[in-house]
Amino acid sequence: MADDMTDEATLIDGKALAARLREKIKDAVTGLKASHDLVPGLAVVLVGEDPASQVYVRNKNKQTVAAGMLSFEHKMPADTSIEELLAVVRRLNEDDKVHGILVQLPLPDHLDTNLVINAIDPNKDVDGLHPINAGRLMAGQKGLVPCTPLGCILLAKQVEPDLTGMNALVVGRSVLVGKPVAQLLLNENCTVTIAHSRTRDLKEVCRDADILVAAVGRPKMIEGSWIKPGAIVIDVGINRVDAPEKGKGKTRLVGDVDFAVARGVAGAITPVPGGAGPMTIACLLRNTLQAACDLHGIEMPNIDI
Ligand code: GUN
């Protein structure tokens, strides 16, 4: 129905944007090899056998190699001790072939995540999770920025290159996404609100949001009717729900926003899957390129998309 179609939000194609970014990174890596004989290297450490983590790590490895970078995988058993894990991190800190270090989360319960993150050389912390990088982001200093938040900003800027003055609402206050994306939006001159599980009237807060970033991990937490007409909606949620319409026992992925209703109200919206998700690994490769350049005092090539 054509009439309905014209009222629907623009779909922000994160899959296509991520592919474009990876192409730019690949060209930059080729250039870096030619000009400086430098090949960026990314090391990923995976402890245990969490199936979702294994899929992420496999994809990271594939895309790192496809971008022309070196990929180092360190798979360790679930009963690895903190001393053994810290020893691997310290070895990677000293390895000149490694410019980016990522320890896949979540770690098994007996391992202290903060101890491990704090042991990573901040200049190789391509996840942007070390407190030094969090501090740099807040202080407006150059540093490594968490990948999913960076992807959110790139997606929003595809719709509106200048976010200055817009009301941005971030729903969720995690260290991995909510807090850093709020800081990045502030750096883009947005007026930023952070809402969370204790927010009193989320519907009311949503009403003024020109940009809404949803990062809570609860399916359909944001109702479509709450969205401000014309808003840019970036849905970071990846929730697996039952999908009986696909057959008995089948599931599908949905975001934190009620997409079916929201797409009739928003100006632009990311789908799930195919929105924010694909941007994360592309931004990880971007950060690895940046870390390699910074560690060697080379100017970062232009990879604007
Ligand atoms: N597990 C899920 N997402 C992430 C991420 O962005 N970084 C790390 N290290 N682990 C994750």
C-alpha cells in the first residue's frame, strides 16, 4: 500500500554502512602497508565456551583478516585462572605485532572483569573500556572509544550529519553502551538525557527526544507511540524472542523498540537485525587501525563514510 509506505520511517541500513566502512578500512590498511610497512594486528582473547561469544569471535576473526589485518586468537579453557589470563594480556601488551587487544565479555564468574580490563594497555584497548579511555572520552581527550556507541553516532549522522542542538535520549546506562553513547552525543552538541530502569515516566521523557538510543536489552521496552514524530531511533537491543509464527520452537531477534509501530512514527530507524549490530565489528576494526597509527606516530588515514 503506497500511501502507508510514504509515511514510514527511513530504514537506516547498518549492514550496508558497515560494509562501506570495512572497505574504507581495507583501503587504508593497504595504504599503511605500502607507506610504512605496517600491518595492524588485533588479538582477541576468549575464555570458555559460551556459544554466542564463539560466534562473535569467529566473525571478528573473519572480518579482521578480510580487512587485511593480522588476527590473533587466544582461546582459553573456562577454568583459566586470573593469573593465567593476566599473563596472556601482559604478553599481548608487549607484542609489537599486536595493536588492539579485546577480551571477550562476559568472562566466567570466577574472573574479575575489572582486573582484566585494567591490565590492558590503554593504547591497545580497542574496546575503549579501560578507565583511562573512559576518562579521556569524558575529558574530551583523544582516546579509544567503545565500538557500539561509535557505531550509533555514525548511524545517526547518516541521517543528520550535524546533530547540534538536538534532544538526545539514551535509554540504558551500561558502561559498554549507555554511558559512552551519552558522552559521544554530548560531544556532538546534543542536549542529552539518560534514562534507565528507575526513570519515573519513560513515556514522558521519550516525547521530546529528537534522537533516541535504546540500549536496555528488553524486547519492546520502548513503545512505538512514545516516539516523537520524525525522530531518529537507534535500537541497540538484540533480544531473542519466541516466534511461533515461524513454526514451533522457532525464535527471532528483536530490538528494545516496538519496531512495527515505531517505524510509522519515527523519521528514521535502525532495524534489528541489520542496524547497530553490524557496525560494532566495523568500528572495532576502525579502532584497531587507529591504535596501530597512534602507536607508530602515523596520522590516521581518512575513512569517513
Ligand atoms: N561481548 C559482547 N559485546 C562485547 C564487546 O563489545 N566487547 C567485548 N569485549 N565483549 C563483548
